Amino acid sequence: MPLVSVVMPVYNSAATLGAAVRSVLTQTHSDLELLVTDDQSSDGSMDLLREFTEQDERVLPESAPERGGAGRARNLAIERARGDYIAFLDSDDMWLPEKTEKQLAFAAEATAPLTFTSYFKMDADYDGESTDWVPNGRVIRAREHVDYRAMLVQDHIGALTAMYDRNVLGTRLMPEMRKRQDYALWLSIMRDGADARGLAEPLAVYRAHQAGSLSSNKLSLVQYNWALYREHEHLSAPRATRALAGAVWQSLRNSLI
């Protein structure tokens, strides 16, 4: 059975962290490790993680040496990973119990080194567990197939659902950017020739925007998208403008779900 390394950045997430961690530990595919990097939290997040470690040796938390943001925290976790696959989950979101099992089977069937899934949206104040989740009509649908060109127009991959095969792609770190590091990683993988495949079934739950959340309204990230297109992907100004328009449209559409 493949080992899945789950990467989770944490910063002052004590209110939602427990549900996020438990959603990983209750996966039907149990061969996994949860690599958590605490980005110098001040709210007891690290104490909570140590409690989880005492209960389950698969929880492997470390403190970042200094505040570096979510991207750097993710990279510190990826550098510790031992798994065949790298998957991502923020500390305010959740996976549904069969997410890993079904996505691994899908990746094998599709022979795709980068996969993602549809996912639900929940309100910011949801206080239940992944095992209690009742499917609702708020679903961000995964596109069946995404290549580099399509990805430039819109970021089709929800980071909480993404998983890549290290045996095929090697260890891929996120570019050192203030924000949009996940989008930059998917683009770099696709630029190197690997398309992404999407699983239609919703297998994760995304917490709607709240103050301090690692997951934030994409409309507030326009300047970071522009920097990504121009400085990281080296797009011309007209092409970057078209890509930015697509990103804004996607954000507006998803905000209505």
C-alpha cells in the first residue's frame, strides 16, 4: 500500500485544527503520515498537536524556526516527507473518510501523477467532524482534465484535494512566494508536461472565508495572481491580463456556491 504524506501548515488554528487532523486520521486508507508545520502559533495549536502525537504516531508536528508563511511551512513539511504521494490539507478544512482511498485508486486507473477532486463548501462556523458531514448542494466541481494552458486561465485545483506522485514527479516544493504558492506548484508541474486529472466525486470540505484563515477569498489575491503570471510564468502583459480575468471570474462564480 502506498504511503501518503499529508502536508498541513498551521498558524493560530486551534479552533479548527482538531477536526482537520481527525479527518486525516480517520481515513479508510490508513497508511499515511501527517506532517504538520506550526508557523509560530501563539494560541496553543502546537500543544494540541503534541496531544495528537501522543495518541497517534502518524502525527508528526514541528515548529518552524521563524514565521515564514503558509508556503514555507508547507515546504518544510514536504522536505520531511517519506511517502509515495504528497497530499495537502489546510488546518481549517477537512477530508471525507474515503478521500485518500478513492483518490489513490483514481490516480492508478488514470495513470495520472497529479490528481484532484471535487469538494464541498461549508460555513466558517461549522463545528462538526468530517464523519458527521451531511452532503449539501454547495459543490466546487472538478474538471475532468486540466493541462497547462487551461490552468493558466483558471486555477482549477482546490489545494485541499491535490495529490501528486513523488515516484513520477520527484519531490516538488512550492515556489517561495508570499501567496498563491499552491497555484504556482501546479503550474510548474504542468509546464513540465504532466496534465492533471479530476475526480468528480466531492471528497473534501472547504471552510468558507474567515479572518485569519489560510484559505482566503481569491478576489483579495489579484495582485499575487498578477505577480505569478508575470514574474513566475513570464507571461506577456496581454496574456497575463486574460489569465487574471479568468481567475477573477472563477472567484466570483465560486463565491456564489
